[in-house]
Amino acid sequence: MDRYAQLRTDRPELFRNDPDGIQILTTPAEAAAAEQAVHDRGGTAPVAAAQSGVVYADPYVTLLRDPVRFPGGGLGLHLRMLGTAGAPGVVVLPVLPDGVLLLEHYRHATRSWHLEAPRGYGEPGADDEQNARRELAEELGARADELLPLGRLHPDTGLVAGHVVLYAARLTGHGEVERAEGIRRAVRFSFAEAEQLVADGRITDGFTVAALYRARLAGLLVN
């Protein structure tokens, strides 16, 4: 609980309680009552599953299990994930004069190849645009002629506490992809082809679907 208490001090916005919402409990007695309620309901559940606080942390992600009171009055624990650095991630859709560039990226979580826009974690001390330009350079070996903001995205409101910032980047070319990170190649698609890949279910990455949709709404994907 010491690390959890320190996080509450350092990042109070993550522990705001809104009227009629799920309330995060703040006293040791309340936390203990929430843990006991989960333990009682879980029966033979492992003890660790009924403990609140910081469950796991590394330089990239932190997992919390918050003691909470639900709007109906019940007590429990709620798991959520947040970026350890506290900076939002970025997603950058590379836009060419006649189409878009997507990466063939192998993802460990799904054990599959995905067609994706470049993306990455935000770095402390850098603003969103700097993070976007860094990701383009690292993953695609590219420099944006123009960077266009496409707004914020909450990728999973049931689990992830933070958000990412979406951009479109106008490019005229690119360099080498970052093969050491599991990227096989960059593939150019016309605007119509990219949207058909979404419609056919061949692009399943949520960040990329959102970036393409926002770019369409912004008038950037002109067939």
C-alpha cells in the first residue's frame, strides 16, 4: 500500500471521485473491508486476487487494484492499467499523396502479424508532437512534412486509465523499418484499399481503425 499511497499523492487526477460514479475508497479500514468482501465472494480464490494496491509495475505499465464502492453500495476491487511514465501514448497514421503506409508488426500478445499505424509510449518531458515524430523516425525511418492532430482516444475504458493522442503525418517517403522490434515491412495502400481492409476485418488493430476513421472525418482520405 505504500507505493499505492505514493501514487495517489503524485497523480491525484487518477483517484478523483465523481458523483454517482464508482468511488475509490481511501482509508485503510475501507480498503480492508473491500478486500474482505472480494475474499468472501471468491471462496478458494488466491489471496493475491483479494489484495488492493499496486499489483505490478515496470517502466512502461502499472497495474492497480483499487478498493471501491459501487453505485449500488457493494464493495469490491477494480483492476486498471496506466502508463508508468504518466505521458499519453501516440498513434501516427502516415499519409502519402495517394494513400497510407501501414506496418506489418508482429505482436506478442496476439501471437499474430497485424497491419498497424506506428505507435508508442509517450516519454516524460516530451510533448505529444515530439513523441509522434520520434515514433515515425524509430519505426518507419520517416520525417513528417506536416503533422496533423486527430484528437484523443481512450483505447479501453474498462481497463486502461490513460489515453493516446492520434495524428496523421504527411510524408513523401520513408527509410528502414525497425525490424528489431518485430516490424517486417511497410506497405502502401490506397485510401480505398485501407478502408476495405477495415471493412473485411483484415485490419483489426483498434488504434489503426480509429486513426483511419478520424482521418476520414478530417477529410484527409480523399479517394
